[in-house]
Amino acid sequence: MDADHEFSQSAADEAPPGTDAVPSTKVGTAGELIAALPAMLGFVPARSVVVALLHTIDGNAGRREIRAVVRFDLDAVTEPDSAHQVLSMLDSMCLREGAIAAMAVIVDDRPEADATADRAVEYLRGLAVGLTHAWLVPAIAAGAQYRGLLRAGGAGTAEDPCASPLAFAQVLNGVQIRGSRDELVDLLTSDPVLVAEVEPHVGPAIARFRDGLAAAVTDERGDTYRRTAAKSVLALIAAFGETDCAPEDLATVMAALRDRTIRDIMFGLVGTELGPAAQMLWHQMARAGTGPDRAEAAVLCGYDAYYRGDGAYAGICIKAALQAEPSNPMAVLLDAALSEGLRPGRISRIAETARLVAADHGVDLPPAS
């Protein structure tokens, strides 16, 4: 069951990455809400059910805000077995976050859309907090005609998603809104050409790292060896974007990330000035690696996205990691956290611990912003 979480919509004051508060946005009509969905999710949803969880502002029942949206594949909310899983997940999120109600937008361009939407609403009305509004729209596009599925719904025309104030704010923040979820998936798709270029170097790189560490441990210099290796990875990250990372270098980083200490340190780069460059390197490594090497890079990508509140892309990265290595501990942990709808602030401790590990090993990381 594919589910995409986004934690970015709140009326709270602006706060740094990794916390729960983000710039506020005002959505006054159904047409505005529908237009804002791509900016909320990071992509344009199609054949989906998007559920927005509502909270009161300062305890005022008359003022409400959206603090989280969750997207599901449409079939997941219309099939009995998976629909019950959806309701259980949403009820858990509502209880934990103190949500008071939910709204839903169903996106379906098929001839049977009316019947499908009715089935989805029938299940969603079973939410413990109640479903206050629901709308059906064929596509998220300017001028798309939507209609209400509950008494309080009504009908109208969707606003232009590109002109949404939230979309404008996201662009100013450097966030790219993709045309579809598939575009997000493609960002992490394995590149056979890159895999073929890197693969011959992986075995020798692993052997060099293993032999070097073994010799260092014998001379009681294991920590020194790890510190030097971690600093070498950080130097590659700092240079990444200005110069291409050669296949040999990618293999060297893959070998270093197989060491738990070095791998743990890299989680501390989120929210720092090296974070964006590190994310680009992890992307390339995920596309170039296989098995555990692809998994470790994908997990680092996923944690970075989760920390920034981009639950949709985090889920894609974590799924890729689990496909590459089903038993990867961090992937299993983050998958559980995302499935439970834990907000980004709840997983920021991972980065804090990583920075402590770095300090203990004499590795200086840039300060978190």
C-alpha cells in the first residue's frame, strides 16, 4: 500500500528544518485547497486519495489549520482489506497529533470515478474524528471541475496550482514540485550504465578499507583510521557539484559507508551547509550501487527528506532501500516511523546522535542551521 506523508502545512511560525513548525499558508476554498495539493505533496497526485488532517489554532474551534496531508493510491481506499489499514493508520495519526477532523480530495479521471469516489468516502466516514468535507476532481489542474461528495461540499472550479501561494513559497525555498509521483521515483531509479562503471571498483575499495582498518586496529589506531576515512568522505561531499565524482570515488565512499561509525556520522549532515551536496552524492550513489550499498545511500537520502518534512520522497527512498536490503536496520526504523506518521521533529534525534558520534571521533561537522 503506497502512502505518501507530508508534514509541511502548519499555521505555526517558521522554524528550522527537522522541527514540526513551518511557514503558514491560508486555504479558504475547496478550489484553493485542490490547487495547493501539489505544493503540499511535492508532486501532482493522480488517481489518489489525499486526506488533510485538521487541528484547532490556539484552542479556537472556529479556526483550523492543516498540519499534515497523507496521499494514498486510490485502490488502497476502495478495497476492503487495504481500506481498513488506511483507516487504522489515519486514526493513529489523528490520535497522536490531536487532529479534530479530516477532509479528503479524491483525484480520478476514469469513467467510473463517481462510483469509486463513493466507495472511498464510505470507508473514510469511518474515521474516528469524522470526515467533514470530501471532493472529487478529475485532475489537479487550473479549471478542473470538482464536486462535493458530502452535504457540506458544493461544486466549483479548481484554481491554478502554479499560481498557488504555497507553490510560490515552495519555489522561493528552492523546492521543486514534480509533475507526478513517478518523477520522484525516477530520481532514485538504478542507472545500469553508472552501475557498470562503478561495480569493478567496489570490490577493491572494500578490500582496501578492510585491510587498512585491520592493520590500524592491530596498531591501536582504529579510531584514527575511521577519522581519516570520514574526513575524506566529507571532502568529497564538499567538492561535489563543482567536480564530478569519479566511479573510483563513488566506490571508495561505498566502502567507507559499510563501516557503521562512518555511516552513522553522515546522518549528522542534514540541516547543515553540506546537507544539499551530501544529498546529491547519496542520490548518485543510490543510482550507482546495488544491494547494501544502494540501500545505505537510499536511507541517507530518505532521512534527509524526512528531516526536511518531505514525507512523500522519504517514503520512496526508504522503499528503495528496503527493496535493495530488506533487513537494513535504519530503513526498517524509518519505514516504521513514517508508517506511524511520526513528524520530522520526532526523528531529529538521529541527527543529534550522529553529531555526537562525529565529535567523539574528532570529526568536525558544520553546525546545523
